Amino acid sequence: MRVSTADGDVDANVDVDAVRVGYIGLGRICSILEDDPLREKPATHAGAFAARGDCEIVGGYDTDPDRVRGFAVRWGAEPFKSAEDLLSGPRRPDVVVIATHPDSHAHYLTLAVNHKIPVVICEKPIAATRRAAHRMVRLERRGTTRVVVNHERRFSRDYVLAQRLVNEETFGHLIAVRGQLFFGRTARHDHVLLHDGTHMVDAIHFLTSDAVRLRRRIGVYRSSRSSVTLHGNLRRRDIPVSMEIGAERDYLHFELDLSFSGGRIRIGNGIFAWSRSNPSPFYSGYRSLVPLHRVPPEPTGYFTGMAAEAVRLVREPSACSRSSVADGWEAMRVISSAGRLW
């Protein structure tokens, strides 16, 4: 049995009010990482929408035909031979996820805007170059397509809580921000800053409701030895910011350390710690930071939160994205400036 709709015929067992989701780029972050037994689930774009009762995975496209076939089988979706077919078919998606290499993001966003796709989720970084990122900002401004950039910490419950603590000055006023990002032994600093440092920069912007301006660089930027440290400040409040991007470590590490007049917040991958200034247990007449027992929010819901944001934007055509291309551009601005520092 078929049901007739404005977009064509669909199966009778399909909820015609469901938000239709299509995917361009069917690799790790789109689908494959759902098989990682250690990651919080859902751990991918496909997993996040499949977990919802009000969404339907229409299908996906990738330049690798094997990935297309595997994706279709896994998620019960239609395989597409081109992005154009996906965007212009009789069951045109309400949400399109662009999970390709950054150098193709602008191309696929242009296609989505031209096909009047209501909402696009775009992987980070938003582009491979500052010029391409600026082109995407113009695309977002000129069309009706709203974009959600996958700076996932904006939708993660631990970071949302930390942002509230900063805004409410729970530990006093913010004094300084320090970040550390290590991504294994051999990754070059500039590559790490582009592909994973974009999360760090955007997280600082999100937590502080401000923007970073870099002033100085210490260390060799295009190197995979030791560390490079970037120094700057927040634009509006002139609070010092430093970010250490390192190599030669046999581990992954992502941490932000926020120092306040009366306390401290450490947050990152596997890190969620608060401390408050109290009379020191070690020195008479002094104060020390005393750890506060705090269980981090679990699950953090970083992918489910992003999927919920996309559905919200479909349901509310006048709403603004909480992780827009303009936000992604701000992170890209900081990253591109790092290469011009001395």
C-alpha cells in the first residue's frame, strides 16, 4: 500500500510527519564509529537520528560504493549514486548531514542550499581554508538553509553545565583559560589544530560567550616535535588564553582549565573536576583549592543533542542554530591566524 504526499509516494508504514535525514559521506563519524564498544552511544550521526522516534534515515551517498551499500543495509536506507540524486529525489531530506573531508564541505553545502534543504549538519572544521569557510558564511546568510556545525561540545551536558557555572560566576569571575591538546606521537601541530583544535577553540568560545584573539606563538608550528603554545586573550573581556598543541605523547588528551577568582573547572575528554577556594588544610592563614565531589552528567548526549537541534530547526523555521557556520568561522579565524604568528 502507498500513501500519496506532496513529495511523491512513500510506504504506508512510514510516518509522513517524520523528519527525513540524508547523509553525504558515510565514513567513521557518520556511521562506522557506532561499532566502537567504548564510546558513548549514539556515537555517530546515523546512530543519533536512528535512536529518535520522529526521524527516518532516507539514504546516503559516498564516493566509495562499498560504503554506500553497507550503509544502506545497516540502516535500512536507500543507496544513492550521487549527492544530486539524494538531494533532489521524491523523498527529499529535511536534514542533510555533510560528513566528508573539509575541502568538499563548501561544495556540498552549496548543493544543499540550491536544493533548498531546510537544515544541514556539517562536520568540523567547516572548511579546509579560511577563504572556503568565508564562502560558507555567505551561503548561510543568503539562503533559508540553517546549518548546525558539529562542534559537539555545544550539545554535551557537561559543557552546557560548565557554561552555566561560568555565566553565573559560581566560582567568581573568570581569570584565565588554558587548553591542552595532544593527539598522539606523530601528528603535526598545525594539522591537529585544524582538525581537533577546532573543537578546543569553539569550546572556549561557547564556555566564555566570547572570542579568542591570538597574539603570540611559541614553538615550531608545522612540526611533530614537542609542543607549540598559542597565547592570546578573549576579545571582549581581555582574559588571557593559552593553548598547548603537542606531539610525541603516546596518548590522546583534550582538556580545558578555567581559573576563577574563587575556584577552578577542568573539563575535557574523561575530565570533569571542580575545585573551590576554602581555608587551607595545609597552611594557617591561607586558602587552597579544595576538590568538590562531582559526578559528571552521563550520558553527555553530545550526538543526541545535536540531532535534537537539527529537528528543532526543521520544526521551527524561524529559529537560529546554536552552532552556526558563523560560529564555525570564528574557530576557523583563530586557527588560520595561528600560522601567521611569530
